Amino acid sequence: MAEEKTPLDRQTMCNRIAMEFQDGWVVNLGVGMPTLCSNYDFGDTDILFQSENGVIGYGPLSPEGEEDIHLVNAGGQHVTLVKGASIIHHADSFSLIRSGYIDVTVMGAYEVAENGDFANWKTAGRKGGGIGGAMDLAVGAKQVFLALEHTTREGAPRLLKRCTLPVTAVGVVTKVVTNLGLFDITPEGFLMREVAPGYTPEEVQAVTEATLTISPDLKELRVA
């Protein structure tokens, strides 16, 4: 009997991308789904979360009923502080980003291309809108990871040959997690390293516009 297909839920996606963080890294989490990365249990691994609104050294999201109304991340979610945390001016926080002190930023996206371009601030037909601090993070952080659903609600692929929406930054994305797998972006395009439980590489390719290269060490995606 074939294993049941189990696309990853959002917390599992963020847990898996958080497993890629290395000891001592300074990490910025984008608004929305990526903020769930701070809920991952890092054990003895020392990760310092930075938020562009001026919080350095925050931990998991606050439990309901225990929120400090004055303490939020860039997405307006209430967070907790870890020992040694600091609150700094908004401008100083962006100075850290633009000076290259952020090891990785994790963002959501509408689209990502096989050459590392991504789009996360404006959808087709939408008027106005603002890119916010995303462009600073995308070019200021040492690495850019993405967490996004593999397809749109209508089933259209989000892992593309080239972005069709206005891009946030070009050629900066190195790693992507979706509800169907974990991918590196290499000079040859998307390299699928892990696949969601029950899915085959062919099934993931069928809902991906870009051509996937399958890692010879491909394994089922599991969160430690």
C-alpha cells in the first residue's frame, strides 16, 4: 500500500527551513509564515533573531494571554525576549541589515525563479502596494531563504523558469521550502533535496514550471 501523501503544514515547513540555521547566526524572519521559524526548538544551537523594527534577540511567539503589548516583531505579532535581548532604534536596525550583519533572512513569496529571482510584494492586477523593507533584507542579508506554498490556490506553479510578477531582488535566493519539498537553487536551477511524505519527484515536477534536478541523495522530508 502506497504511503499517504502528506503535504507539509506551515509550521512544519518553517521548522524544516529553521533546521538549516547554523550556530551563531543572526536571523531575520519576514512577515507572515516565516515568523513561525522562531517556534522551532533549537536546543543548544545559539540563534539570534533580529526584527527590522528594532528587536534583537527575540524567541518564540508569545502564548495567548501572556503578550507584552509593547513588544512585537515586524509583522506586529507579539514575541518573547531571550536573555541578553536588546531594543534599538528602527534606523539602527536597518543599519545592521544594510551593513551585512544578517546571516539569513527567511521570506514568503508569490514566485521564485530558477535563477534565484523572487517576487513577494505585488500580485498581478494589484494597484499600488509597497515593497517595504524586503528589498533591504534581500540584498543586505548574506543569504535569502523562502517559505511558500508550492502552487497558488488555483493550482498554478510558483517555482518558475522566470518570475512574471515585479521582482523584489534578482539572483539572491539560495534555498526554498514548500509544502512539497526542500530545494536548493544552484547555477543549474532547482535541486530537489527532500520530498514531502508520500510524493514522488514526478508528482512534484508536474506542478512545477521549472525543470527540477533530483538530488542523488533525495530523501523524505522529516523534521528533527
